[in-house]
Amino acid sequence: MEYGTVELVREIKILKDMTSECILRIKDVVPVYNKELEKRKVDSQQTVDSSSSSINNMGLQELYIIMELADTDLRKLTQSSVYLDDGQVRKMLYQIL
């Protein structure tokens, strides 16, 4: 398995189970497979073992994570003329950390 793959899968699983109002929920995870690798598998009638842990064997090229839409983001908030009191700033910094 490539470096970071295990961590990525673990983080996605954790994020899918979280139910805080401060965290955007994952709606869907869309894998994009390498068409050339899939074509070679079909041509050679080779099947991938479902217990195989190698991402390259599955032909996974990209992974899109679809999340719910946020009302705003930190960039918009920091560039706006809205004044934040100390409590609001502390709460945002706590959520970031």
C-alpha cells in the first residue's frame, strides 16, 4: 500500500462517523479508477483479489470526497469587515486546533 493510503482511509472513516455541528459531514466518496489498468484487466481476464490491500492493484487513480456545503469559510470571514469579540476568536481557534 502506498504511503499515506492507510492514513487517508482511516481519516475518512473517522470523519464519516463524526456528528459535530462544527465539522462538515462527508456525503459521499467517489473513486476514479485508471481506465488503462482496468482495460488490461478485462483483456487478460485477470481479477483483483478482494482481500488485496494494494491501491495500485485496484487501479485507483483519484479519490473525490463530497462534503456538505459550508455557510462560510475562514478566508471570507477574515477578509470581511465583521468584528469578532474575544470569545468568538477563541472558539474559532479552538476548532482549528
